[in-house]
Amino acid sequence: MSPPPAQTARQRYLRTMEFRPAEPPFTVPGWIWAETAEQWRRQGWDGRRLSEVFGTDDYFGVEVDFGPCPRFRRQVIEEDAATRTVINDEGILLRELRTHTDTSMPQFLRFPVETEADYGRLAAERLGPRLNRRITPAWRRRVAAAAGSGLPLCCNTGRWGGYFGSLRNLMGLEGLCLAFYDRPALVERMMEERTETMIAAAGAVLDETEIDVFWFWEDMACNHGPLMSPQVFGRFALPHYRRVVDALRRRGVRHFALDSDGRLDGLIDLWLEAGIDFLWPMEAAAGMDVNAVRRRYGRSVALGGGIAKAAVARGGPAMRREVDRVMPLVADGGYIPELDHGVPPDITWPRFRQYMDYLLDRLGRG
């Protein structure tokens, strides 16, 4: 008798999300910063996809652009030997370093929405579903291969799929935080637009292909806690999350992921109430302990990330202890072992290879 067919990456991903055994465990190497890639090439990396190098899994992205449509034209306003002042493709005026822009924070100078009139013009010119611009022939050609890929089908909203991060792109952190109290009607108007756009754009994607996981994006916490209180979140954002989740679940979307850095305590209960069932990257440097979250929430939420980058950068015993620390979650299910965000340049290519070799050995994939 011939052996049963091996599970595809998509099947193993779905089994993981449903707390069922996956053989072997679903594993992704994560994404790397541009500066990391430059350094790794000097250290011996041949530039291939990491999933190919290590024989791991990947996602098939079926998303469209959820942001301003059309995007702003990038303009250089002024520059000197060290910095460049630009208007980026999101309409934000900022000053950035001329080199290593991915490993440094820019200085934000002005955001596209300062008044209700600003938002009215922006909404009329660039926001809303605009499906004839988002669903392009090039996108259709790319997703035509989705069904036969054997990979989990991921619809990632990028920096425009949430109710804090996307509004912060429009108003800036200070402007948005004040607007919750000073201009609540404008905040509600902006959130309503995001909801309508996400439902319509994801619905158009579903007309062409399936979606296994829909990713929201927030980045709404720092290392001490969230930037939006649970009370304000519950009043403004929670009803919109529910609308999107309910609408897409009726269309067959199986899972809903949330991407936010920082310490998320205080918001997890509300995200679960909204229908989110996967949290990432569980940033260890901000105090997020995947084992502690599992003890508190059990199997009500799947987790990804949580492996401390600093331990991997040190390598050797520190790295091995960190990988060992998360192995009980792999056995429990509902967990995808991965670094707690992208791979920074202080992790050398030899140290990353050492980490991946050890992780894959512990997972039985070595």
C-alpha cells in the first residue's frame, strides 16, 4: 500500500490554526530588513528566498493595495549630505536619512489630514473602494496561480488595514489621539471609509480566489502598553472590526490575523471579541511572552512569532534556550514559531543559519 499523500503547506497551516497536528509543523523563516539583506549578501547568502534556502513554508499573497488609490507621487523637497525631505507615497511629509532608511525612524513633519476639509479632498480623490484601480490585470494574472500553489492564501492589508495605524498614517500620532476627543465625528467618518474599503476590496479578491487568512495591521502599541485605551478602542474600533470580520466570514474567510508590535495587554480581549483568532509578532522585547498568553487565553487564539531577536543575535546557548522555550507551544498547536518581527542586521547570516538549523531540527524538519 502506498503511503498517504503528504500534507501541503496550506493544509498544515490550516491544521495549525485549528490546533490540530501538522506533519511537519508549519514554519516560516520570516522577513528581513533591507540592510540585513545587504549585509547577508556580503556574508555568503546567495539571495534566494529563505523558504527555498531552508526548505520551509511560505504564504501566497492574494492581496490588493488597500491604501490611497492612486498613491501620492514621491517628491524630494530638499536634501543635504545626511538627510532627505520627501513627500512619500502616503502623502506624508517627512525627513529621512539618506542611507539605512529601513533601520531608522524618519522625522514626521506634516500629515495629509489636518482639517476635515483635508480629509474630504483626500477621500474624494484617493480613498474608498475604487475597485477598477485595485483589481488590475496584473493582479489577476498573479493570483491565477493561487489555487495550485499548495500554500495558504493570505490577504494582507499592509499599512492600511486597521483603525489606529491607518488613521495615524492620515493624521499622525498626536493628531489622531487628540481627534478621538476633539473630533470624534471625523474619526468615525475615517473608520467608516476603512471598513467599506476593506469589505469591498476583500470581497473583490474573493470573487477571484479564496482567502485563508485576512490580516489586519495596527502597530498600535509601544513597549509599555497600547497607544489606544481599551475604552476608546471599544467605543470606536470594535464595531468596525466586527463588521469586517462578519462580512468576510460570510464569504468563507477562515481566519483573521492581527499584526501589531509592542505590548498588547489590554487589547487582546477586545480583538478576540471582534473575531481575531491569530496574533503576531508577539514582541518579546516589549514583554509579550507567548507562553504566558497561551496560559491566559488557552486555545481561543493562535499565536505567531515570540522568539526574541536578541537571543538569536547572541547565538549559541542563548539562542537554543530561546527556541526550546517555545517548543511546548508547537506541541500544543495553534502556534507558528518565528522571530518576534523582522530580522534586523545585528543577526548575522551565520547566526541566522545556526538558528534556522536548530529550529528545524527541533521541529523534526532538519
